[in-house]
Amino acid sequence: MTKELFSWHSHSLDKDMPIACYGYYGFALLLVPTAAADYLEYERFQLLDTLAPYVDAGKLRIFSVNSINNESWLNKEMQGEHKAIRQNQFNKYIFDEVIPFIKTNTSADTPIITCGASFGALHSMNLFLKRPDLIDGVIAMSGVYDLTEYSKGFYDEQVYFNSPTHYIPNLSDNWFLENIRKSKHIHILTGSGNYEDPEASRKFSMILNNKGIPHEVDVWGPEWTHDWPTWRAMLPHYLETRF
């Protein structure tokens, strides 16, 4: 599996942001790290090894970005308002810089699927729901789609607009709803073992159902915990059976 590293100074974040790219062909899988991790996390925990056969076969090309969670929701020294500002800057970085980078390095019509585990699942879902015109779908693993789980009691308009559990029930704009409904790839996956929260996935699935948004929710058994062996099993299974 081929690997290339790129980096540029992000105008949205005002810092250098690296990105790892694997493969040359296929649809684009945009990986968002868990919690406080970095752009090489999925490789370091051997998830990339399980995806290598699909990358080598030209089924997909992987783009793995850096996290800024330590500069936002996981930063205990930062005020809530500033955390929300940093979150919005990250969203802008993805939409205005990463997506064009992917299109330049693939093609204008290459589908882009966001994907992440744990906190990365929330970010992946949020990015897709905000810009369904740029992103074609999402694979969210072991996520909680309520940002207040991470905001430590802080709640304002920007927390609301980055928390799918909050803003989707009130979404009435037909442009957004129709573009979201077009997606054939909204996959919500979770285990039922230690530290998993399958009820969060079921709750968010009900919210999507109430909005007429087609999706798939898949709750695996109690042997599947909130850890890398689960995600190393889930993601290749979905790439094999749904794409």
C-alpha cells in the first residue's frame, strides 16, 4: 500500500496541518481521528493494515487528517466560547482546504465518505450533515452524536450547530434535507460491550428516521468493546459489503 505525506499552513486554523494519503484510486475515505489523536493514529493502531487489500485493489483512496480536539473540546484551560470557535475553524479547514485537496488529487466527481471512531464519529457525522453537497456519506463507528457529552456543561448556539442530536430535529431547510436524503451511505455502527453506548446510536437513528433520512444502524454484540479490535473488524466489513 502506497503512502504519501503532505502538509500546508492552514489559513483556517493558522497552523501547519499534515495529512496522510494511502493509495491512488477509488472513492475517497476521509478519516477523522479519535479524541486527542493525530493523522497517523489509524495507521499506528493497525486499522490501515486491515484496509490495505481494498486500497491495493483500487477500491478506495484514504486521506487521514489531524485532530484539533486538544485545542477545543478537550482543552480544560480554554473557555467554552473559544472551543466552539476552534471547532468551526476546523470545519472550515475541512470544507475549504481538505475537500479541494482531495478533489485535486483525485477528480472532481470522486465520492468522498467521512469516517471516524469514537469522537471522530461525531465529527465525521457532523461534517457530512453540514455539507452534503461536498461529502457523499459517512461511516460512524462507536459514536455519541451529542456534543454536550464533550462540552463539560457549556452550551451555546455554536455547540447546538455542531451537535447533530440537537440541530437535526429542527432542520427544516429542504435543500439540506434533500441532499442528505440522497446519500446511500449513512452507516451508524456500534458495539454493545465495555464503554460502548449503543443507545446513543439508536437515539440518533430515531432522529434520522423522524426526518425521513435513509440510513443504516448496526449494533454489534457485547463482545465488541469501545476499542481498536472492534473498529478493525467493522470498517473492512462495511467496505466489503456496502461499497
